[in-house]
Amino acid sequence: MPRTVTPAPWEELVTSALLGTDRRPAEGGGGPGGLLDAAALHTVQRRAGLLPASAAARPEPAPADPRPPLPPAARRRLAQLLADRSAPGGSGGRRGTAPDLTELIPQWLATANQHGYRAPASLLPPLLDAARSRTDLRPQALAFTGPRGLWLAGLNPEWKFALRGSSGSSLLPDVTEPEAVARLWEEGLFAERVALLGAVRAHDPVEALALLATTWTTERAEDRLMFLDSLRTGLSGVDETFLEQALSDRSRNVRSTAAELLSALPGSAFAERMAGRAMSCVSPDLTGDEASVAVEAPHECDASMERDGVVAVPPSGRGERSWWLGQLVEAAPLATWPVRFGGRAAQEIVGLPVADGWAEELHAAWCRAAVRQRDPEWARALLGAPSVPPSNGPGTASLAERSKLLAILPAAERAEWVADFIAAHGLSEAFQLLGVCPTPWAEPLGRSVVDALDIARDAGSYPWSFSGVMGLAERCLNPAEADRLVVLTTPPDEPEDASPGANGYWSEAFQRLVSTLRLRSAMDLELIPGCGRIGGLRPERNRQEPGA
């Protein structure tokens, strides 16, 4: 006769199973067999009591993407790049001579977008996965996946980042429909609201400010900061009144950001106030044999200065007066100084001696002002000649500041300056500067980098000290340089004082560089319409590059 089993709460059965029936007998007894009977009965009861779920509505079909499909060779290449991205990582040892396919994805996406191709439907999921894990891929990846990528992202919470969209996102309402705009502004997610604000601002800046003002006082401080930061795009005099009001915000970060934006409007009342304060601290001194710069830093930070965004308490290790001085000079329009110094140009002003050891603080503040105001004349003056050692130049010795100043200059001038810097000082301090140069590198810059690497190799230097520059060269050198570099793949005679095994590392590094450049050339060729086959051969078969 079957044993009668009394149902017990599922949690108690789990506890008895974990602790054992000797220590925690199941309700109704029966030892292990009774526990299993009770679990079986409970399982049947639970399954029998389940009600079928209501069928969810089917999603709308994916929107059409009218862009042309990828050529077959390019499609295979993309699948290979994405598969390599998800492969298990290496041991962290020597990289060998094979190209790093993962690092080529950004360039491949950029080139595909230039040609206007659409992403293959089967590769949308790995593309979105790649963009989720690498924020640097997102702009190009989302442009490539297009409307179908946004549609698919709406079905998977892990791809929610894609729904933030842009001002042209198909997920945003028509900005000429006030009711739809107001509804999304009131009810949308924060990322959607930021995108909406950008879209409305591109259509009508005044209307965008009016929209922001409707909820400004009820927004969280961190949201107000993000909304304010979005005003950097398209910043103009229209924004001045709103930013002046934000100077009285209860959040210090909001006040500081409003002050920064106002200082980028040279004609604003804020800029005039800061110019007056800065000129009271910095003035020409004509009493000696040659002109110089006299500095009298502020003795206090009054309430009006704080209201205009000057932070009163300096960071640890900074003096109060130098901290206040830097903020005033940074926020003053650069057009202030030629007038203040009798019509002198920026290069002349920067070259003047500065009294009482204030040169470093003053020049650093001018650097920040040049970056904020995007002023190429002051950027050139503060960079100085590339052949002059950074520590002896008239401007700034900071590589971080120099890279920001370089970013203001036209692309060709930027590359030429860095090429001359490398020719004069080598690669040891050039990594940050190379990062702001447009790719592929212009011929003089590429040649300068390769020559410096060759010199370092011949000197027996540690090759791993240049691994960062070598990695940049793989991604940024013009692929046409590959054949010229083959000669460097042969290990030269090793100097007596060279690092042990250095030439082997150098040979591998140059072989990898050549292989990567040839692979990039093949990738570019595969993306050209009508070039899927050349002479009956696929382009990846024309060269013996790894990864084909």
C-alpha cells in the first residue's frame, strides 16, 4: 500500500536536503526516501497548479535598411574579426608575429561606414555585444548596425545602451510635434531625454532651453549636470542667460560647469567680469631694460568670485593664491591679453619673462584657456618649437597639456609638429602626442616614427619599452608602408651592450607590423565596391598575411 506523504513547504524540504535527514528530518518522517517522496509530490503539485502565461504580442518587424550589403569577402572578414574578439585571451606573454585582430575592428567599422554599407543581419548580435563591452566601438558600431540594430537592441536589456540614440535616432519623436516631445521629456528614460534635448537643440536652440527650463528645478543634481554638459554642442550667445542663472545653482559641480561654458563665450558678461579680475592680477612690467610679466595673485576669494564658479578651497598641496589665480586666468578671454600687453601677439606674450616664479602657473592657465576657447594661435605659442626641449620651451612642459593643445591645430600641422618633435627628441615622450594625430599618419609622421624605432632597435634598447608606440604604428601607419618595412624584419647583429634577446623581440615586432599593415590593406580592398575578386582571386589570397 503506498505511503501517504504529507506535503511540506518547499523551503523546508530544501533545508532537509542540505543538512541531511539525520539532522533535519523531513516533515512526515521516512528518512531519505520520505524526503524524496515529499519532493516529488510537491513538484507535481506545483506543476499542476501552473497557469499558462498570456501570449505576448509579437514585436513589430525590423525596419528596412536601404543601404547596400557588404561584399562577400568583407562580410567574411567581419565575422572573423568578431570571432577573434570573443576568443579566450592569451597568456600575456610574447605576442608573436600575428596581427591583433581585435584592435582592427574600429578601423574596419569606420571604413565600412564611409562606404555606406549595412550590417549583415546574422552579425548584428555579435556587433552589439562588441559595442556593449567596448565603449570606443559604440559610435561606429551603432552607425553600422543602423535601424535594425536599434530594433534588435529594444528586445534585449543587455543592449539597452544602443537606445540612447542620437539626435537623428529613429526612436525619437519628430521635434516639430510639441505633444510628442513633451511626453518623452516628461516620461522618457534619462538617456532618451538627453538625446531628445540634443535633437530639439539642433532644430531650435531657444526651444531646447525652454524645454529644459520646464523641469530644471526638479531635476537631480547629477542630471542637471549632464543636461548642462550637453549644451557644449552648439554653444552660443543664446545660452548665456540660462547659464548665468545656473551660476546660482545649489550644486557646486553645476555652477563650475556653467562657469566653464560661459568662459567659452568671449562676449559674455561673465567673460568680461573674469577678464577684469585677471587683468588686475597680470600686467606688463616696463620698468626694466626689457618688458616682463608682473603677477599679483588674489589675496582672497570673495563671494562674487565664488558665485562665478571660482572654487575657494584648493586641492591638497596647492596654495590658495596660485589656485585662485589659475582659475581667473583660465576663464578670461584670450583676446584680453594682446590689449593688456600693448598689441603684442600671443607668441610674444608667452615668451616674456614672468616675475617671482609665476611662469609655470600662468602658462598652465593659458593652456587651459586655449583648449577651452579652441584658439590655435595661443596653442602654437604655448607649444613652442618642436625642436626645443619641453623643459626649456616658453610654454608648457606637460605632455598632457601639449596633446590637448595639439588637438586644436589643423590635422596636417599637428602631424608635422609631432614628426619634428620625434626627430628631435625620440619616442620616449611622444606616445601621448601620437594619440591626437589623425590616421592614417601622414607620410612625414609615419617615416619619423619608423626611423625612431629603427634607431632604438640598432641601439639595442629594450623593445618592450616601445610596445605602446609599436601598437599605435600597427593601427595608424599608412598600409602602403608595408613593403618598405620588410627590411626591418631581419634581426641585425646584436650590440655587445644590448639587452639579451632584444633583437628577437624587435624582429617579431616588425614582422607583426608588416603583417598588420598588409592585412589592413586587404581589409580596405575588400570593402571597395566591385573589388571582391581580383584576377579571379579573393583579395586575401593575393598576399600571405596572417588571419586571411
